[in-house]
Amino acid sequence: MKHQLPKLPYAYNALEPYIDEQTMIIHHSKHHQGYVDKLNAALEKYPEFQKKSLEDLLKNINSLPKELQGPVSKNGGGHYNHSLFWGMMTSDKNQNPGNELLEIFKKDFGGFENFKEAFSAEALSVFGSGWAWLIIIDGALKIISSQNQDNPIMRGNKEPLLGLDVWEHAYYLKYQNRRAEYIQNWWNVVNWEKINESYKQLR
Ligand code: MN3
């Protein structure tokens, strides 16, 4: 079974004006498709690993054949990260995290605004290409970042609650070098409804 590009859960222009249509078209139909295609190509000679789920491949990245580790972490990681990322955003803009998560943000970060500041700072500080993540470790929320297409499950953590792509391809057409402005605007399209569901499953 080959890996497949998932459909976007909204139209390419649905995140306007914060994320522009052209960026979404290229990001989904070229970049994400490219990760899927290269992942399938890398697995072509390995029928036994074609049967494994993407999560299985990434969680066990270090026990894959040496030749597969690089291509799977880059392209499998890219496929996994983007598949999550699309669902972490929504056309239903400016959602509120809701009372339960607001309480958790208060407990773990001193408040929602503090959390946003810390997450934004982590995303801004990624050198080159990578991601900022919100994960749960031992019942507490924690902000981390990763390089390239690495992600929390490759490090033995649970699926992330929230992730932000800070590769230049995610924002350069609209924001050029202004990553901070991209990050600030991205908060308007965060799918808090989805993140609440994930929290209930993962905590
Ligand atoms: Mn990307």
C-alpha cells in the first residue's frame, strides 16, 4: 500500500488573509506531495516496510535499514508533519482554546498569552528549517522544536498537540524574511477544537 497525499480539510484559500492561497497550493500539492512520492520511492525495494504505518516507521527509525533511515526521516517525517499540520489549522478563524486548555496553560505557562509568547519564541529561534511543537510529557505541556522534518514521535514522545512549520516554503511568498509576522498571524487559524480533541486523547 503506497502512502498517499491526504486531502486538505478546507479550500486552498480558506486561511486567507493569514496564509495565502498560492502558498497553500504549493505547500500542499508540491512540497507535501514531494515527500509522499520520495517516501514511496525509498520504500520501493523494501516490501516488508511498505506494510508498516507511517507512525511505526518513524517511531522505529533507528532500527530501519541504514539506507532507509535518512529518506524515511526526511520524507516520512515530512509526510507525517504536514498531514498533522493541515488539521491543526482551520478556516473557522480566531477560535478560543476553551476553558480546560486555558486552565492548563495557566498551570504550565502562567497563562495563555505567556504560552503563545513562549511558543512563538521557540518557533522564531529555529535556525534554518524546522518545526515548533507543543507536546505532553508526564501530564504537563511542553514546548520543543526540531530541525528539518524531525518530530516528537521520532524521539519517543507522543503525537504532538500543536505544530508550526517554520520552513521558508511555509511563508516566504507572502512574508519573505518576516518569520515573526507569519507566526503572529498563524495564531488566527489555529484549530483549537482539534487540539482539544487531541488533548483529551493524549493526556
Ligand atoms: Mn512545510
